[in-house]
Amino acid sequence: MGPALPHIAANVHFGKKFATTQAVPQQFHFEEPMTENIRALFDRWERVWHEGRFDLIPDCVGSQYIRHDERGDRTVTRDEYAAELQSVHRDRPGIRVVVYDHSFSTDRAWFRFAFVWPDPTTGEQRSRAGMQSYRIEGGKLAETWITMLGLGTAWADEPQESWTRRKE
């Protein structure tokens, strides 16, 4: 990595912008190699979601899981989150997470995805597109940030063949 270069950074505090000059190291991330451990983690996580393999949750999620989602910023235990996932599967039988793009580094991951499921009453296909990033600690999911678009949204391109394998 080269020397730190000065940059102008805008800090916002109570609606007022303050410009500061600070040394920020330049980091260029082109295509970081994906570790097999991260691929294996998300292969297991896909099995939890698509095969109902809730027994794999202890291998995927840390004892405390920090979530920044539509319910707010919260910390849940592994068991609490397992119960949430089971509830989602009960309320939306056949739900799938379809991944369109992803990136992994040593302790981070992000996905561009959509939830898809048949409406339990009408059978009509439902969807919601979203973006999600993860922080990984000790080989397990430790924190996540998720943002969702509205009901009926989907990405226009073709999905990947699996969560960790790009389309060819």
C-alpha cells in the first residue's frame, strides 16, 4: 500500500457540514480472492434457507448476531434468530433467496438478491429485491446490514446458479 494521501472529508453533525482534511490510506480493492472458508459458510447458509437445515445455524451464526434491518438496529441471540427464520418459512412456504451478484473478502460479504415466494393464499409469485452486507467474525455471521425494495420488485438480470457461484 502506498503512502497516505490527504483527502477532504465532509463530516455532518446535527445537519451542519464540516470539512476536514485528514490522511486516509488509499486502498484499491479489485477482485480480492474469495477464501474457501467464506464460500463454505455461505454454502451452508444457503442450505439453511433453501433446505430448511436449521441444524446448521450454529455453524453459521455467532452467539450474538447484530442486525440492521427493517425492524431497526438490534442484537439477537443465535436461537432467537433461528426462531425468526423458522417463522419466515412457516409464513411463506417455498421462500427462496435468489442471488444476482455477490462479493467476498476475508471478513466481509455482500449480496444483491431477491426473496421470491408463492403467496400462501393465491399461489401468485411474490418478490422483494434487496442488498445485504455481512461482517464475519470467527468464521460466522456477526453483523448484517440489509435494505429492501418494495413488494413486487426484482432485478432485471439473470440470477447466479447458487449464492457463491457466479453465472457463466
